[in-house]
Amino acid sequence: MGNVIKVILIFLYILVGTSDIQGQAFENSGEKFIDSLRKQPSFTIFGDNYIVSGTEIGKPPSKFNSDAKFQIGFKQILAEFDAFFHSFLFLTYRQVIFWDIYQNSFPFRATNYNPSLVLGKVLIKDSQPSGLVWFALEHESNGLSGEDSRGWNFLSFQYSTKLRKSWYGSLKGWIPIGTPGENETDLLDYKSYFEGRLTYYPTEKLIFESDFRRSFTTEWLGKIMLTANYRLSKHGNQFIYLQYYNGYAESLIEYQQHVHMIRVGIAFKDLSLLVFK
């Protein structure tokens, strides 16, 4: 509980500090930017929505080591708090499905469910949006019961910003709520306590991303996921999508299993969070 209180206090400190320093920015173009957020649809996609298919690297492709993977997500703005440093309350939901489409009857092998309640704030510097902070209460599970059940609850904090021209970065950390269940006592050895992302956006057509995490164990039990995205039209959010995954905890049911996959397909990307381009 002490760690939870510390995270909450740090988040409030960031909100208060940036509000005092950047108050003038909100009165000028910063306020216009907040107005543009208000005019966006309340219900939008959240993160990458994609469907990809591929196979395991280093082995001949077969119906047993090839699959499809798709992710869907949405976010709903629930409220805005003008008095609370121009922050927004969101409901978000993300679901990742692993689909054995090359096997008989096309079974779904695993599903991850991830709903969350998020308090987010856009940071303003020199009258321009400079970053984003999110504080969230999250749940993640595979929706099963008994010995196959995997799930946990956690508080998370994420900070995203522009690093330099065409480069963006974010860092997300989390603290579990309660103790892990008997089926996932070592889950955090594989999920770790943080995850970083680097995004390179050289042109309107191309986006390259890397997600990485490292556990605090003596073994390397983290992950690296690299993606390349090619936009199909100048103003659309449809991309040809290539995804490389190497690591653990891609799915909750098999979080202890090492995964080394390459997949390709199509993605519908949520570009709304690149507000500090």
C-alpha cells in the first residue's frame, strides 16, 4: 500500500507542477489544443488495432508453429476535469487474440483481456503540447477459471514525450495490487515492472516502433517487439504492418514460454497520442 501511495503522490506532483509552470500556455494556444481534444469523438480506437499472421523464426513453417494474432482496443472519454489541471478520465479496453487458423476447426488458442480506468493529462510547454502522463487502474486476465486461470490487477503510470525530431519515447511502470494467484506466482519475473517504447516517424508514410522490457531476474526474461508500418493513404490510419516478437509473456496462459515470431498483416493505428509531433 505504501508503494501505491507513493505513485499517486508522484503523479499529483507532476500535475500540480506542470499546471503552475505552464498556466500561461493554457491561456494561449495550449487552451486551443485542449479545445481540439474536446471536439474529438468521445469513442475512438485505442492503440494499434491489427490482424497479422506469421510463423516461428528458425523453424520450418507448419500448422503447429504458425498462427494469426489480432488486437482490438477502444477508449471512451468519461469526463474532463477543468479544475484538476485540465485532465481527462478515460475508459480503455484492449484485447489480444491468438488464433490457430492453420489447424483443423481454427481454434482460438489464447486471449488476453485488458480493461482500465485512466486519468490522463497533456503537458504543455512554450504554448505547445510536449508530452502526456497517464495514471491507470488496470486488470489483465485470460478469462479462464481453474488451473488455466491467469490474471492480475495493477496500478500503472506512463509518461510519453518527443525526444527529438521524428523520435518519440514513452516509459510505463506498474505496481501489482494484492498478491498473485497460485497459477501466476512468478508472473512479474516475466512481465517485469516496466516497459519502454521508442517510435521513429521519419515521414508521413512510415512509422517504426520498438517495445522492450527487462525483468529483474538473473536470466533475460523480458521481451522486444519491433514493428514497421507503411501507410496506405496520405490521410488514413490504415497501414501495412510487420511485427517481430522475441521474448516472454506474449500471452498470459503461456507467459513462461519463449516466443520468437514474425508476422505481417494490416493495422489501424491510433495516431491521436502523437500530439507533440
